[in-house]
Amino acid sequence: MIQFGTGGWRAVIGDGFTRENIQKVATALGRRIRREGAQREICIGYDRRFLSREAAIWFSEAIAGEGVKVNFINLSAPTPQIMFTVKTRDLPYGAAITASHNPALWNGIKLFTRGGRDAVQEITDAIQDEANAMTMDDVRTLEFEEGRRIGAIEYIDPRDEYLDSILARVDTAAIRRRRPRIVLDPMFGVSLTGLLTILYSSRCDVDVIHDTHDAFFGRRLPAPTVDTLADLQRQVMEHNADLGIATDGDADRLGVIDEKGEYISANMVLVLLYHYLLEYKGWKGAAVRNVATTHLLDRVAAKYGERCFEVPVGFKHISKAMQDNDALIGGESSGGLTVRGHIFGKDGLYAASLLVEMLSVSGKPLSRMVQDIFDEFGELRTAEHDWPLTEAAKAEIADTVFQQRKLPEFPRAVDRVSYEDGCKVYFKGDAGEPEPGPWIIVRFSGTEPRVRIFAEDTSMDRAEGLVRTMADFLGLK
């Protein structure tokens, strides 16, 4: 069955991700576009994964068969570039063929709506249900080359417009003065050309690793985490670089290594950039984060008289809260963030460019900037773990945590518990600790059959202890 989660529809290639299912999703979306109004048009792009281009063609053939004009990006493209194109061309919908940071055996489809934002659950649920009710007799296709011949499918290349928009938002003069040395790791994904263009235009010295087209991602998970960036850490040290930058498979998430070869968490990157925008650039505005993202962001917001809004996991919730509250920045602990005035979706290229600007304007090494944040706002460390689940194990955890609402005995006093998205326990801080304090959350992944536990406390040992307490209580090994 086709099932959309927080990051679109993802499935194993040849199992759920098949030509039939791809074209059913396209048909359901095409019918929705026809029902909604006169503008029957869409932008479609794809990443470097196995079968992505072919899947984009199959998708195009089915949606063109419903009478929808297809703007087809004919080179592998970052997901944020597709979202940018939907926004700037004022299209009602867009689609990216990608499974983002999932393993190489997976692929999927992300859907976007007008303004260049992730499709909300109401839309993806409706498309999912309509697609699952179809047979292939319901699918009408227009052969791809015939579609091109008659103008129903058109090649487009929005890359320059997208990159120019980022360059216009970044202080390239400051970067040129600093001329930082950077090691770039696109993780065999789609960010290489775009980031090299931005960094070279800003006169950075750049070394690159993992830049070939490898559909197996070097047999690693294409997610920029502390567990996957060992090569980048080594290269930063060997090249005496100021910064290491990595992006995930479709370039909407960012990973960072400092000048000492240390991994800087996505939580800290988000806090650093928010603080930079407020303190150095003098911008104003709230922050938005999901329930599994650092409370340091709240502390920074409070100092500058701003609010930090908490939303469920899924960037569509961040996008909506940013729009509703005219927020300055929004992000999540998995490495995705965006800034007001760009797109309403996460963008690893823009985030990386802004980080290089921050480094150049401050004149400080990144490790010093991290320590400055801890010195001013207190130290919080986040532990993140996940486990694969069978359906039986998932049902047992769901009954324990969400039906019976049982919790273990924690080493900290509980302040309150929220079940808005998963189960999040907010703890009372120790005397003298800044607010807000530590927390832990357990929730099921919206993209994979896994359960995740995140915890934040004043040291990594204490955060890991909270995770162990919850994991032992749930029987997770």
C-alpha cells in the first residue's frame, strides 16, 4: 500500500516503489489538480538515487495523461531547488523523486504545494487514499517523448535562478574577505554543483570528497550525522580547513564539522544561525522548532524578546508556524532549516551558505562560537537513538505509552507530559539552571518502521541516561 509519512511517500525499490504505484500517485495528484481549478501545471525533479530519473518520467507520463502540463527539470536537482521553482513560477504543485536520507534500496516522492512548501497531511492523505483505491485500468498515460513533442512535457533549467537567489541573500563580500577553507561532502548526492558555484563565487578555497554519482552512496546512509561523517572529519584536519560541510542525498539537510574535526550537531547549527541573525545582522522574529529539537533555541529567543514555537515533527508544521507567526527561522534536529524570505522548506545549500557567512563575519572559529553559546545560555546536550520495530513490537509500545500512558521512574522530577506528537516529558530543572529545562520524547518514525527516543540534558551523560531509562522500560535493546 502507498503510505505518505512526515517526509512524503517512501518505499523499497521493487517492493512498494514500483512503476504501478508511482503512476497511481501521479494519477491521483493529476485528478486533484483538474478538480481544483484552471491552472493545470506542475514542476517535477529528481535526485541521484537508483531509478529516480526513470520514476520521474513514469510520474510525468501519468500526470500528463490527466491533462496536466509538466515542467520537467532535466538534470538531477536538490529538493529545495524544486520547491523554489514551484514558488517562483507560482505553480499549484511540485514533486521530487527522492527518498532523502533513507538507505539506497529506498526511493520515494515528496509533494509540494503553491508557495513552495511541503504538502500538508490533508492533501497527502487524500492522494494516498485515492491512489490505493485505483487499479492500473484507471491510469492514463502520455508517452514521454510524445508529450515533449506536443508541449505537454517541457524541459526546464531553473538552477541559475535558484543559486542567484541564494547568492543575493548571502554577504559574499564578507566571505571574500575571510576566504575560508572548506571541505565539502555532498555524500554522493545532488548538492555538488550548486554549493561549488556558491562557494567559488564567494572565493572560498574548497576541497571535495564523495562527489561521484554512486546510487549506493558509498554503501553508507546518505544522512549527515556524527556516524556518517568520519571521512569529512579526517579531511578537515588534513587540509587544516575552517569548516566541513555535508548535505544529505537530496540536499535539504546539513551536517557540519568544525576546524578541530568535531561534529557540530544540527541542533547547535540551528541555534548558532538564529543567534547570528539576531545578534550580528540585527534581524527580528520568532523561531520555530519541532518537539524533538533543542530548547536552547527557546533560551536564545527569550534573550532577544522573541518567542519559540513548538510544533509536531514534519517540516510542513514548521512552515505553517513560520508563516502564521512571521517567524525568522525554523528548523529541526535532523539537520533541516530555513530562514524567512527564502522558501518554506528546508534547504541545505542556503543553510550552508549562511553558515559560511556567519563564520566570515564573526571572525571566530566555529568551536569558539559554540562555546560562546554555552557560556551565555547554558549547556544542553541531546542524545538521539532509534530502533527497528516489528508490527507486534510497535503495537506493544503504543499500548504501553499512548493507551495506558505508563512512564518509567526518571532521575529528574517531571514537570508535565505532552502527547501532541509522540510522548514528550518535560522535566523541572535543577536550582539555578536556565529555563526551559531538560526533556525526553519517544515517538514512531513517520518515514520508517522505527521508534525514536530523543533526550536533552545538561550533559551528554545525563541525556544518555534519560534515553537508557526509557529504552529499558520499553524493552528496547
